[in-house]
Amino acid sequence: MFRSRSPIEVLLVDDDPTILSSLNRFLRSRGFQVLTASNGVEALRIIHEVGPPLVVTDYQMPEMDGLELCRRIRTSETVGLTYVIFLTENADSEDVARGFEAGADDYVSKPFDHRELLARIKAAERIIRLEAFYCEHSRHLHLANAEVAVINGRLHRLTKELRQDRDRALCGQEAAERASAVKGDFLATVSHEIRSVMTGILGFAEVLREEGDLSRAPKERIDAVDTIIRNSQLLLQIINDLLDLSKIEAGKFEIERIRCSPFQIVEDVRTLLSKRAVDKGVTLNVEYERSIPETIESDPTRLRQILINLVSNAIKFTEAGSVRVVVRLLADGAPAPKIQFDVIDTGIGITEQQVAKLFQPFVQADCSTARKFGGTGLGLAISQRFAGQLGGDVTVESTPGEGSLFRVTVTTGPLDGVKRLDDPTTDTIAHRETPAATKGDADRLDGRILLAEDGPDNQRLIAHILRKAGAIVTVATNGKLALEAALAARDEGNAFDVILMDMQMPVMDGYEATSLLRRKGYTGPIIALTANAMVSDREKCIQAGCDDYATKPINRTKLIGTILAHLSPADHAPNEPQAAERLAPVSLQEEPRAGG
């Protein structure tokens, strides 16, 4: 194919040597490259060998005339694009028509004018160059289309692979979410069942420890009871930690933000752990630097849990010396002020390598630590995650053999208008949680209480606690019986003063029983009893129609305080029932069902 801007090759075909020589000289003088042939056979050979883009041929020649030559050019599969001009002495319409039918592109009549022939050759040259241009670009376009097809194929494969990867990732994510949900449900179920059992173990152990003439009991028996209580509380803490960690990892852990007193939280921690420190011969001190806000906006339960973990660890790992809790306010007046709690001990300390893995779940400083001091390695991991959700962090600085400093930082929420205290004491604490819970067992429960609880051991324990506090107790073993008893008592004009409703029971659970009571117009106080201890569980109970919430294992002081908060003043001084009536439990049970 002709591509160059140099003069094109022209093949002259004529059996007249004079004309052939004249045209050869003329075209060469005009810059054309010229090839010559004296007949059609010779011309066809040159065309196949050289492939000139322009042929100027005589019409009539021996052996193979111009018409046949043109036909051969047009029908050949090996001859490329070729422009053909006829030279003819017979310029009548019949000869011209036969020439065009044979495949000619143009013609010139003999005798011809050289200028006319030159003009037609130049016109042909422009056409040839234009066709060559389009052919070349068509070739490039074809190659480009081929490359685009290859790229599209690759893109299609990549898209397919990406879709497969995405589908695998989605399947993996769904599987992980299902596994997380199964794990969470499993831990929640296990937690519920263990907490329910722990209600009986801890409750009756405390009954053994607190009631009767302990002076006559062998010391070994008292120590055994104390061991049961201590290990039960440890097991309960492990279960709580596992449940907390599961909820955190699943992104389902709820943090509440309410106004609370940092002094009360720190005092609770000090009061709870001071005996443990004394037993080890370790001093436990609290210090406040500068002015501290009287209240902050945080989650008091989780903040208290963080500090209990850190102070408890500090006491555990300190054989002699002291544990100090230092409280300070950071960035007072800033848009996001924070409060900081330093827990400083003079204990064994830890290395930098141990610090690096300290906040991983189920990890302790080293194996010897677990052997010597015990523990699951969950407390610090949970504490750091809690602090993060409270807008801060837990960090550590430590020197082996000298001690450690664990630093907790949480946001305070807005402090505009909040009083600052320079020398806080327990008398200046502005907010105390569950005030009724501080009244103790000395408060009498003068009233009738319906206890809906399916566990026989928990029935005996809770009924014992309530009757000892002065209440008349009726026990229903499932939600259906509790519903019927509550409505019957109300309709008889002798409604129960309080209903304690276990939320997990056979036949009808506490959620359904409470909802039905409310729909039937029951307005008396209903307190949920549940081994589920999450904020969402409390909300679920409240939405079902409960007025309050108590968790298992039962804390008798808190339970009695919660009940007192819902008793009307008139319920505190009714006519004194007979002792036999007060001590004898009333139990509502259904007949056992086959297979149940």
C-alpha cells in the first residue's frame, strides 16, 4: 500500500514504443517514478511483483488488451488497491462504458494532451493518497479495536474476579457476623444460666454466713462458707468480663452518659477494696489535685468498673508499700475537658515487652504472673475499651521492681455551671446512686409480694429474704400463674403491693406476663428479676411494662431497697398478720406436664 509523500509509481502500458517513451520522459520530468510494459501480460507480471498504485494502459494491445488487464487486476486476490486510466483512440460511449465495466477509474482520449493527462494523473494521485490514508487509519483502528477487545476481556475477567472476591468477602463477613452472633448468644445464654445458679449458691452461702449463732460454728465451716462466697464472686466476675468483651467485640455494648459524682465513684472503689489492701499490709490512699468538678457526664458503672480493675490489680501486684489514686481535671475550660485518674503502686512492675501485649484479651504480663497471681487477663482489655468508649484511654508506665502507673482518662461532658471542689469529702458528694439500697435489712417490707420465679432454689432464697424482711410472699412458678394470681388479687380488692417478675420462665415468660398485665389495666409496681445485666436488657424490661429492674445474683440490700422505693407509705404500717401467715409461703404451681 502506498504511504509515502514521495511521487507515486506509475506503470505505463502501451504497445507503441514512441508513445511509451514520450510518456516516460514526460512523467519523469514531473517527478513521477515510472515503470513501463509493452503489453498486458508483461504489465500484469510487474503489477504482481511491484504493485504500482497507478496504471496508465492502452486500450488495444496484442496478447492481452487493456480491458483484460483491468479485469485481471480487479479479480486478483493478490493485487492491492490500483487506480487504472485508459488511453483510447475510440472515445465513443460504447468503448468508454466497456472500460468502466472492466474496472477502469478514468480514461484519456488519443491523441491526448499532456496537460490533461498530467491533471488526471495528479487527481488520481490525490485519490490514491486519500484511500491510502483511510486504509492506514482503518488498519490502526482495527488494531486499536483489537487492543480494546483484549483490554475489555481483561477487564471482564478482573470484574468477574472482583465480584467473586466481593462475594467471598461478603460470605466471610456474613459468616463472621453469624459466628459473632452465635458466640454472643452463647455467652449471653451461658451467662444467664450461670448467674441464675449463682443466685442460689451466693444467696444461701450468705444465709449460712450471716444467720444463726456463728460463735458455735467451727472455724473450718465459716472458712468454707467464705471460700464459697469468694470463689462464687470470682466466677461471677469472669462471666461478666466474658459477656462484656463479647458485647464490645460485636459492637453491641451500650454506654450511658448521666451526671454522676467522680468523688462517689472513687469513694465506692476505696471502700470496696480497702479491706483487701489492709489484709495485704498495703496502704490505699486517694488524692485530689486542684479543683475537681462536683459532677461529670459519664457512665458511672463502667468508670467504677475500670477503677476497680486497676486498683484491684495494683493491690494484687504490690507486696509492700502503697497504692495511690490521684485524681485531676485536665483542660478545664476547654471545649472537651477530661478527668484523669492515676493508679500508682509500688509493686513488681512490668517490662516494655510485657506492656506491649498487656491490653490484649486473655493475656497477662507472662505465664509466671498467671501462675502466681491468677486471673484471666480480661480486666485490662475491657477497661481500655470502656475508656475508649468514654472518650479517653488507659495507658501505663512501669519500671520492673519499682512499680507501675496506670492512667485512666475520660471526657467529663460540659462543665458549665458545675461547682468545683477543692477539698472533697464524702459529705460533699452531690449524687448518690440507689439511696434506698443503703438502708439495709433493718427496713421492713410490710406488704404482700408476688414472686414469679421458676427455679425452686431461687424461690426458696428470695422468698426467705423477703419474709425475713417482713413481707408476705406468694410464689408463682411461671408467668401464666403470676398473671392469673395478680389479676385475681386485684379483682378481689386485695392487690399485691409489689410483683417480682423473673423474665425467663417456662409456659409464659416475664415479658409476656408483664405486657398482658399492663394491657389488662394492672397499675401496681412490677420489678423485673433477670440474670441479663446489660443496659439493653433493662430497657427491654421497662418497655415490657416493668417499673424497675434487679439483677441476679440477688443483692439482698439492693433488692429490699428497690422494693421499698416502690411501696406506698401506707404499705409500711398495715395490720400485723399472724406469725404463721407471715412465715408460711404461698405457692402457685401447675401440674407437671408429660415430658416437661
